[in-house]
Amino acid sequence: MLVLIAAYEGLRDLVPLINAPHHDLSWIDSDLFGGRIPSSWLQAHFYHPPSIDWEDTLATITYFAYYLIPVVVGLVWWFKSRREYHRFAAALVTLCGLAFVTYVVMPTVPPWLAYPQSVDEITDATILQWNLPSQLVAMYVGHDYNLYAAFPSLHAAFPVVLTYYGWLRSRMLGAVMLAYALLVWISVVFLGEHYVVDIVGGIAYATAAVAIVELVVRQRNARRRSPLTL
């Protein structure tokens, strides 16, 4: 996880060096939803600034849980089954590798940056009203992170990996992770952090990463089971 964080931080400096054109994928959402952007529609119906309602708080907590839950689940698997942990970790690394390459060659803008007149950055607004210590607020609000990493959404992708490997261990755990995934997908669109197409892209990338890891694992296990030939 530390390597992934360091690699993501490195994108902040690498993306400007490549200088690939920024893309706005809002036209896909607009075509899918009859000319409306889902983030704009959700905020128009459920966001009431300057007050912070329960849905704003829930969505923001869910947004930040993305950083913590994979680490917690990874630690549990580390102590329960190293074999399962290695598959889970390999899928996350593969997923992030695919996503990071995409961020470099095809940077994409989030809704709040593309449409500031109709999509608010609810995450920052909520944090500022939580009365947290100023140092903690500055760590996020003032952090110079890569703004052009909307597609694919890793917020949408990580729960897919969690759901797959959770389901293999326990149907109950898999169901909980699926419910968490649905909450994440709705939250990041509501917050204006991602388009629906970013969510679909995240699901597709996560599926590809899991498929790659499981294929490699099956091939390796098959080689170990096969008799030696001269």
C-alpha cells in the first residue's frame, strides 16, 4: 500500500511532463441520462448548502473509507491466510498499475472541475464544516494531488476487488462488501468526484485485474501439479 501511495503521488509530477490532453467524459453520462449529468442532478435534489446534511456526511465518510478499508481487509487476510492475501494484494497492485498508466496517457477531469457552475465540491465543503484541527484540514484541502485521475475510478474499483475476494472467503463478507461498493459508487457521483462512466471504467479495470491475477495463479498451480517430464 505504501508503494501504491508513493506511485500515485508521483503521478502529480509525471502527468505534466507527459502533457497529454485532458479529456472530459461528461458527454457519455449526458447521452446515457437524457442530457443530464448525474452529479448535477443528485446535488440539485439532495445537496442544500451552506448546511451540511446527513447524506453529505455519509458520502464524505464513505469517500475517505476507501483509503482505510482495503488496508484493514488486507491485514485480516494477512493473519488469516497468506495465500488469499497475496492474491488480493496482487489484484490491487495490478489494478493500480493499469489505472496509473491510464491517468498518464489519458488524463480526465472530475465533474466538479469540469462544471464548477453546476457541480459543487462537496467533499471539501463538508470537511471545512466538521471543525477538525486546521492541520488535518490543510493536509487534504491544501494538498497538491493529481486532479486529472477521474477515469477509471479507483474508488469504484477497489470495492470490486474486495467483493470478489470477500465472497470467496465468506458469502456474508462478500454481501457486505457488495453493499459497501454500491454505497461508494453512489457517494462519489453525488460528491461530484466521478461520472458514472468513471464508475463503469473502475468496475471494468477491477474485473480485468482480478482476471489477470487468477489466470496467473491457476497457471502456476497447474505447473506445480503437473508431473516432471524429461
